[in-house]
Amino acid sequence: MIDLRSDTVTRPGESMRAAMARAEVGDDVYGEDPTVRRLEERVAELLGHEAALFTPTGSMANVLAVGLVVAPGQEVLCESRAHIARAELGAHGAVSGVTMRTWSHPRGQIDLPVIEDLFAPDLGPFFVRTAAISVENTHNFAGGAVLPIADLQALRAFAYAQDAAVHLDGARVWNAHVATGVPFEEYGAAADVVGVCLSKGLGAPAGSLVVGSAALMAEARVRRKRLGGGMRQVGVLAAAGLYALDHHIERLADDHAHARLLAAACGVDPATVDTNIVAFDRPDAAAFVAAAREGACWPAPSEPARCAWSRTLM
Ligand SMILES: *Cc1c(COP(=O)(O)O)cnc(C)c1O
């Protein structure tokens, strides 16, 4: 069986495991794990930033990234189904004291006129200040939708003019790059802080990074330890990440092609599938699932299946 619930339900293959077994390690809390350092340098360079910091999860990378640019009592703007708003269990409020306001777009896109409207400059002791705008590329709960680079650049220009930061939740920025051919450094240049995940389509067992300036990453290192995310001989995981960067990025194109095939088989218009996620709704869902479990063919619905962009699916 091929488990298609999520791009997280992967298992490291033999070659990745061999790379992990061979990894040179040290105590990363002392900054002495050479494999972690190599991974951090590689990802920082890839995104055109000064530095990066390895974290156990993408959620921790996002909490660190947003917390670095939004002080307690300030706010971050994001799309209403953003992972930071929906899937991080309120960490940005509970841990960082950050508030959020959201805009909604059926495909998780940047809606600049609405963002300009929501944006609250620093007005002293009267209103919550918008310190950052967060975007997610690709957008998980909007079905892996890609955000166009021109929209990201326009947002960056607006934020820069307002002295606000841009956070990119780039858990799947790899997929956006493969789908569009936009170089990673262009995505990096459109944000002040970026989070990326190695444990989604890239197939590493764990590991994410937060990326930004050297000064912000030095502060992130302190905060990571405070959150309990300082790990020791974690080069064994960083080695899996380096292996994934070497061998698994190009293969995301296969995932995207497979996702379009799956979409067609499920009655979803493949043109609505940007990357590796197919989210859809069928009125006959129970029978459809039962037939799929039996491996039976199932007739295409008489009407195209409704895309589940508006649903909050994992
Ligand atoms: C998976 C994911 C994360 C991080 O999740 P973890 O499970 O904490 O690693 C962040 N953002 C998006 C968009 C994701 O899909």
C-alpha cells in the first residue's frame, strides 16, 4: 500500500540511513556538530541569507522565526488557514505573546489590498502594531497552492516601506521551486525570516531550519535552547537533511505528476493541483473510500469533485 495521507508519512531509504550512520557529529549545543553546521550553511546560502539554525520541527522554526520579528503584544498578519494560525496549537500566543489577524483567500494567496487595509502602523498607546506579515509557500491547507513570486515581491516592498518584517513559512518551498523554477534565493530575498522543513516531501525523518540574518540567528539559538530545542549529536539527523537536499529535491517533480494523476482519478481537475497535495470533497466519500480500500475501480463522478480549498484538511 502507498500511504497518501500526508507527505510526512515517509521512511528514510537505505542510502539516507547510510549517510546518517556515517555522519560526523559533535555537541551542537556547543556549536560543535560539523554536519549540523554544514547543513545550516548550505540552507542559508541556498536562500541567500547569512545564517540558519537547525530545529527539531517546523513548528519550532516558525515559533522562533515569528518571535524574532514580532515582540510580545504586537501582531502578525497571515492567511486564515496558515499553519501558524491553525496547526501550531496557539504557540505564537501561548509562548511568544504574539497576536494575529488574518485575511482569507480560497487558495491561500496574498491579497495585498486587504493586507494594506489590515496593516496597523505603530500608533503608540492606542493600537496593536503590525510587526510582520507571514505567508506560506506552498500553502498546505489551500491544497499545496504556490504563491507567485511577483506577489511575494510586492508584499516584501510594501512591508519594507512600512518597516515591517516578512516571515515565509517555507515548509514546502522546495515544492514551490520545483513547480515554478523560481530560484530559492528569490524566495529568500522576499522574506526577512524563513522556516523550511526537511521532513515533508524531502523525506528526512526529522528536522527543520529557521533562516535569516546572523544577528537574528544568534538570538534564535538562545531562544531555541530556552524552548528545549538544543540538541546534542544531532548531525545524524542533519546528515539525512543534507542527503535529502542532494537527492530528493528534483524528485519532487515526480510527486507533483503523481498528485495530478491522483487528482484525475478522483475527479478533481488536475490543473487545480499546483504541487503534491490533493484535497477534495465527494458527496459519495464513504463509498469511494470503501471501493479504494478494496482496490476497486470507481467511476468518475458525473460532476467534477468539488475542491476542498475551503476545508481545513491536514
Ligand atoms: C508541517 C508544516 C510545518 C511544521 O510542522 P512540524 O510538524 O512541526 O514539523 C510548518 N508549516 C507548514 C506549512 C507545514 O505544512
